[in-house]
Amino acid sequence: MKFYDCQTAPSPRRVRMFLAEKGVELETEQVDLGAGDQFSEEFRRVNPDCVVPALVLDDGTCLSEAIAICQYLEELHPEPPLFGTSPVERACVSMWNAKIEQQGLWAAADALRNYAKSFRGRAVSGLDSYEQIPELAERGRRRAERFFHRLDEQLADRPFVAGNNFSVADITALAFVDFAKWVKLEIPEDAGNLRRWYEEVSKRPGAAA
Amino acid sequence: MKFYDCQTAPSPRRVRMFLAEKGVELETEQVDLGAGDQFSEEFRRVNPDCVVPALVLDDGTCLSEAIAICQYLEELHPEPPLFGTSPVERACVSMWNAKIEQQGLWAAADALRNYAKSFRGRAVSGLDSYEQIPELAERGRRRAERFFHRLDEQLADRPFVAGNNFSVADITALAFVDFAKWVKLEIPEDAGNLRRWYEEVSKRPGAAA
């Protein structure tokens, strides 16, 4: 089993945090996204979608998409449980992971990739070239800011995003909050619940990953 | 348990197809998205994100996000299995569901919501108002077209999207292909594998849902 990572990118960080919470180490290869290594012939044979994280199993299956990789690792290493322990809890973890991806992470990615010089002609991840859309960068910023408040409301009466237990939804949320800093978005002053949560989860072993 | 549906929308259709494959019926309420019923005070108390599908459990928990609702229903009604039956198969189903959402469904949604008159000022689902971005409609079209070919490649040497068995990933893919017609995108002539798959899955009981 081999994990393809990029130390500077938010999506593979989700897998690194997950592994750290589980106390698991994997054979890892760094893919330098800044240098375009994801488009090399060699990596395209690993993952034709040209993105990390990717996890190649011993039978040659390539898993990509952070949540699918984490789900697979959860089955191999069930303790501590990070996907919930009852049907309702598992569904809430899955729901919040999806909300954070769509309303948070992808919004912040829109803001960065449609604005930063280094993403010119690469405004969408993957092999195809897409020009930047400045209005979409603005929309992404606005959506990410709004989502800080949505998370703040959610954390008003529960310690973690999906309920009483730390889960992969908190990992996705932490990846979002730290990634948003790349486009100079910080947790708003009045989002006290989100601040409290952020301080706590940032102390966890996985947060440094 | 109560299912909030909208008969004309692609995301709740994923849940309807899933229920039909399971042979399960739920108490259902239609939410008229065209009339703006998702923004009513009443529905905002059900789901503050103002989207369907939503599934309200007997304890009051509101599940939204199609994949989370389907996952919960899978646990209540395990047969026939639609999320895979081994760790690798489950991970492939989860990965393909994510790819189809991001590269297919959301791309087609960008194409529709940033173009159609009926979505002016509502280019993003949810309560906040966002103006349309015509360039994003174009990008969405191009991405959705590209994704037809990605699905076609994936179906070259396997009967279903995630492998040998029909799964929730096929349901998401069918929702994408049919939704793409709304922006006049059809499976390309040369995508023979995708055409073969589409003909087969369109005959299933769930497809009419």
C-alpha cells in the first residue's frame, strides 16, 4: 500500500490528519503539485485524474478522493472510530463531511484557484486547462465566509462538528479553516463557538500533520 | 421518519431511486423548489440549509445531503447492498460517488444555475443570493462534457461504475446523465460504454423514480 501525498495541499492533509489520529504510518511518496508532477506520465498511470491524495493498494487499485481513502483506512484500523458508531451518527458524519466540502473547502478552492497567479490556466484541479474566473474567486470568498458562521451555529450546542465525538468531519473542517487562510480568510471575531472548537482541535496530534 | 422531496430535482431523485431499488416507501412531502417553498419559515425549521432531499428522523434529527441519507437507509435496509460488500468495494463506491458529484453533477449544476433565467440571483443553492456568472456556466458545460468521456473510460472493462455490482455510484451517475439533458448535454456518440451502461440502468425499477 502506498500513499501519494503533497505536504502543502489541503486535501492530502485530510488523510495525513486521519492517519495521525489512528497512529498509522504508510509508505509515502510526495507529489510536487507546484512543479506539476501530478501531470507526469508516471503519475498519470497511478491516478488518471492527476490529483492527490491517492492510495494504491497491493492489488493495484488506486483509491483517490480523501473521504474514500479515509473510509478504507477506517475499515483496516477501526480504533479510534472516526466515522461514528451508530447509524445516525455515521449519517451525521457523512452529511457534515459533504457540507464542509461543498460549502467550505470547494468555496475556498474557488477563491484561491481563480485568483492566484500560480493557478492561471489551472483553475480546476486535474489535467484539463481552465482559465480563471475572477467573479468566481469573489463568490468563493463570500461563500467561505458565510460557512464560518454556519459552522459556528452548528458548534453552539455540541463539542464537535457532527456531535459528541471527534470525527472525520472535524478533520475536513480543520482542513477548511486552515486552507481558508491561504486566501486571507480568518474565523470571524463573533464566531465564538468556532473559535473554541478550532483552539481545541488544533491541539490534537493530527493537526500538525 | 419523513422524506422531503422535490419531484423535479436531481438530488432528491437520487434518494427516490435508492428507495425504489430497496423496495422501501417513506412518508413523503413535496417541497416546490420552483415556488421557493424551501425558503419558507416552516421548511427553514426543518433544514436551515434550505435544500432537499432531507430526511427527518423520529428523534427530530434532520439528515440532508443525498449520499448521507442513502447511507442511513442502507443501514436500515441492507438488502440489496448498494454501498459495496467489501472494504475495497465500499471505498470504490464512495470514491466514484464523490467523483461523479464533483466532476459531473456540480458541473452540470454550474451550467444550469448560471445560465437559466429561473435561477437569476439564485446561482448557488441555499438561502443566500448569488448572481449568475456566465463564464462559469460555460465552464460547467465543458467539464460535464469531459466527464462523459471519463465515465465512458471507467465503464470500458466493468459493467457498473464502481465494479461488478450496481451501486449508489450508478444512481449518482444516472442522476448526472439525466440532469445534463437540462442543459442540452447528451452522451457523446463515441461513448459506447457509457451508452451501453445507460441503456441498461435506465431499465431498472429505480430509474423511473
